[in-house]
Amino acid sequence: TRANPRGALARATLVLHGPRSTSHPYASAWQQIEGWARDPTSSGALDALVLLAREEALPPIPAIGGNASLSIESTRAPSPTPAAQSGDALTLDLAATPRRGPAGRTMSLTEVANALENHPDASPFHKLLALEVRARQDPVLLDEYVSQAVERFRSGDDETLAALAAWLNSVGRAGKTLQLLPLDRASQRQNLYLRHIDALAAPERWDELKEVLTSERFPRDPVFLHMYLAVAQTHP
């Protein structure tokens, strides 16, 4: 109960990483996340938006409620003589009483994308994530969103360029990454260099990748070097 906003967000996130259910704690955690995501003044707003945008958790399953009735009526067949005719009806009614359960999603992915795009503290990473959400909603427009991203962020600093390259690789546009990050440019920073070799691995340019990895001219972390070389050596 004494948790600060970031601690409360972490608690809600942990609950959402459990089994999806109709339970009250799960629904309450989801509602908290959406509440923070809607409030740009909240210190946890961007983290909440990222969780919703990446769909790392599913909204709670609304409890099924409604009226169901079953009526069975039986009428006896008439007697052969009018004096003996009788009609008795037997009726059985079964009704299900509606029950209140947790609500599902109340903040659409379009709203999430808009909030990411317009948040005053949004970084290029968040704005790129907003474009990714839009592309997921409307895949036919992916090329248009890629063009927008390249136009907006290609002239940014190294961190922005690394975020753009990682995003392009994630949406299957490694060729764009290689255009933006030729080897001479990528070799200036390790984070750019790693995005470049990620892009080489995507179209399976293994010979070129091995040559880049074994060159002594470029920055690299030995762990990443051995990891990538191990993968590259398994391909002819």
C-alpha cells in the first residue's frame, strides 16, 4: 500500500503476466494500467502504454452473463369423448441470472498509438512503437509507415538512428537499415554496429556477415561477437 507509482505499476504488470482470467485482481490490474496509460501526467504512463502497445498481456476475459430460459410444455391428448377431454400443461422454466464480471479492454490500440505519439515525454522509440501499432492494425499501410519513420528519424542522433534501425529490422525492412547504416557509419558506435549485423542476418547474407564479424576494425562486444559467429558458422 506504500508503493510509489512505479512500484504500483510493477505490481500490476506482474499480475498481468500471470494466467489470463476473469479474476478481480487481474481485471483490477488491467484497469490500473489503462488508467495510467490515459494520464500523460502519470510517471508510469509511458511504461503502461508500452505494455499495452506490445500486447505483452491480454485484457481480462469478461464473464459471460445473460438470461437463458428453457420451457417444456406437455399437453395431454384429448379423450375420445367430449366429456372426458382435459388439457393439463406442464411448464419448466430455467433462468440464468446475469452476473457482473470484469470488463475487457476499454482503451483501443488506436488510442494507445495516439497516446504514445502525443505524450510530451515520448522518445523516438515510443513514436516508432506507435507506428508499429498502427501497422499491426492496418498491415497494408506498412510501407507508408516505414517511409514516414525513415523521413522523420533518419537525421537524428546515434540513439535515434539505432532505435530506427532496430524498428526497421523488427518489421522486416532490414534492407532499409543497410541503406541508412552503411558499414562505415555503423562502425562508429557499437549499438549501430549491432543493428547493422542484425540487418545482415535477416536476409541471410552469411558470408558478408562473417567477414564483418571477423574484421578487427569495428567495435564489438566479445560476447556478441562469439554469439553471432556461432550462428553464422552454422550456415554455409
